[in-house]
Amino acid sequence: KMTEKLWGDWVFHTADGKSRWIHSTSVSLNNGVDRETGAKRAFVAFILDPIIGMCRTAMNNELTKNGTPKAHNMAAAVGVHLSEEVKRTLTGKPLSKFILQQWLPLSVVLEMIVVHLPSPTSVW
């Protein structure tokens, strides 16, 4: 199961078109990257990076090639509907906050942590 691999020194490494789980013995404590493969820890790659990417995109007002905010497209991709008023009035931090509140309500995140994720101490 994937949830069992989110904690600890598991990395998801892709090379030569093949992906595999590796229980790493050389993950740097500073940045969570496996020194041998360059792969990130599973939790970072699958949970933190997408959330941080969404926030950075909204905060930096990054635009697509046709000039529309990338955050609008990213929000739609994760099922967050942005009204025309929201698209017109929110940018930067307020837009990031709005998208996160719709995409990952804190009560849902907390429930998922409690119900689905093992304790980090039980995995190590």
C-alpha cells in the first residue's frame, strides 16, 4: 500500500521508464533526497510538493503562455471551481488561501491523517 510507504526513508525512483519503490539507506536528513538516486522521500514527492507547487504558483501570479493564471488551471485540475468573480478579484496570497480552503479543507486533512496514516514511530 502506498500509505505504508509515505513515512520513513521510502523513495519513489523512476529511471529508464521504470518506476519502483526503494527503501533508502542514504536519504539526507537535510533535504530528504536520496544521495544515490536523487529521488525525494515519498511524502515530499506525493504530498508536500503538489501543495507547495499550488501555493507558489498562486502567490507568484504565474501565467500560462496565453496569459491566464496557471493557478486557475491547477485549481480546475484538482476539482476546485473558481467563479468568475474569484478569478477577477483574487490574486497572490488571497487566491492561494481560497484554493487551499476549497481543495484541502483542514477538517478533511486532519481526518485523513488520523484514519489513514500510520504513526511515524510505528513505521520506523
